[in-house]
Amino acid sequence: MKKILITLGAALALTAQAAGSFPDKAVNIIVPFPAGGSTDTVARAMALSMGEQLGKPFVVENRPGATGTIGAGAVKRAPADGYTLLVASLGPFVVTPHLVKNVPYDAGKDFDYITIPVQAPNVLVASPAQKARTVAEVIAALKANPGKISFASSGNGSSDHLSAELFWQQSGTEGMHVPYKGGAPAITDLIGGQVDFSFQNVNAVLPHLRSGKLHAIAVTGSQRSPVLPDVPTLAEAGVKGAEVYSWQGLAAPKGLPADVKAKLAKAAIASVQQPDIRKRFVEQGLEIVGNTPEEFTRYQAQESERWKQLIQTRKITAD
């Protein structure tokens, strides 16, 4: 019995020591999308700052594929010790589990949610060939040509696709969804006039709006975007209940020690408040969030239920 107590005491001491010294080696941040996109950019900025704060490298590893579920599944299977983290967009956390069968994780049970560093509203944009310049004119065109006005998206189940579906539902209209393999080709065809409209992340189309290649009609946020102060929200334009934010989240495998989670959350939140990072993100159209693990956990559950309902009501599929 004495030997068991000594062994147990030693194990507890080692656990406490390990948690207290975290991190004592490099931390791996898995991004389940290719390098160069918004999620990757956010992850790399956070990784650099968190590494400087905590004294060990935070290394970003891109594991794209299967709409983000491959990378997310790898994080779920990793030890819950804080050395493997996930930075992903809302898709793997709250959308894909309702669209795709046999997702290799349960988003509500398999992750500890740490913080949402940033979010951005989508913006309803029109191609140069489109005459509509207001939400009322877009709705009029949709009602005059039901199911014929095209809306490009970066793919089935993307935030821009869901924004369009929600807009049609709340405005009593129907458009034609044209999914692309990513935002870049969708924006290219929008500029070229091959498609009529799109709900795109503000940060993805901001340069084209400033150059006049695309026209902004409304944003999906609860308030106007600081980088598009003259563009109304959908609610201001008369379409209520169509608020959408595209966001990135930092998570870890379920069962993270409380003090490790607190240390990671403190560093992650501080990273997006760092003046140079904050300035760069805001100029790109991103909005700083930096919420607590408790707030993110509640928000993930709310968002998951919300998108589940829309996907079922609108009969949205991954195909």
C-alpha cells in the first residue's frame, strides 16, 4: 500500500511539474487547409506571437483535405497535453459535421475550445455587369427571375454558400447556387461577369471593392464593417435574421489540463491584441474577438445548432 501511495504521489508530482513547465518543447498547430488562405494566415501570426510569449516554437502544419476533417480528426486523436492544437474556420467545427457522413470526430465532444481570435462578416457583392446596387434591387431581380440569378460560392457548405441560403430564406426568394472549388476561382468569375452575385468574406474581396472591380451591396454582420463604413448591413436594408460571420477558432483535443488551457488561452488572446497583428488584421477586414474558452464553447454549440437547422430546412448537401 505504501509503495502504491509513493508511486501515485510521484506521478501526481510529475503531472504538476509538467503542467507548470508547459511548454517544454515545440507546440504543433494543425491547419486543416492549404497554406496561404485566411485560416493559415491567422494561425501563423498567432503561432509566432504565442511562441515568443511562451518561450517555445509554435509550428504550423498544413493538413488539408476532406473539407478540413482530416486535420481536425488528427487533432482529435492526439494526446490532450497542449502540444497539438487546431486552428480552423467554422466549417469543421459547426458545418461539415451536419453535411458529411462519417466525420472522424464529434465536434461537440472531442475538442476543448480555447478562443476565437478573429471573425469577419461576409459581404454581398455584385459583378460589374449587374445593375443591382441595393438589397431591394437584388430581391426584385430574384423575384422577377426565381432560380435564375446566379450566386457563386467557394463550395457547398461554405460560409458564403450558407449566407446565400440564409438570405434567400429570410427574403422569400430563390437564387441559383454555383459552387466553386475555393474562393479565388469564384471571385475571378464574378469579376469576369460569368456569375451575378456572391457572398464573400470581406477580407477576400476588399482589394477588388477598393479598385471598383466589384460592387459591395450589404454586409452580413450585426454592424457595419469598419473597412466598409458606407455599406449597410442586411438588417439595415430590410432583411432580418441573416447575420453571418466567418470565424477562425483555436481548439485542442478534449481533456486539456486546466492550467495548460488557461496558459494557451492567455497567450492566444494576447496575440491578436498585439498592436502590429491587430493593425494588420483590421486593415484586412478582420474583426478581433479573442473570447474566453467558456464563451467559445457556448458559441460553438449555438452555431452548430443554427447551421444544422438551416442545412436540414434548406436540404443542403455536400454534393
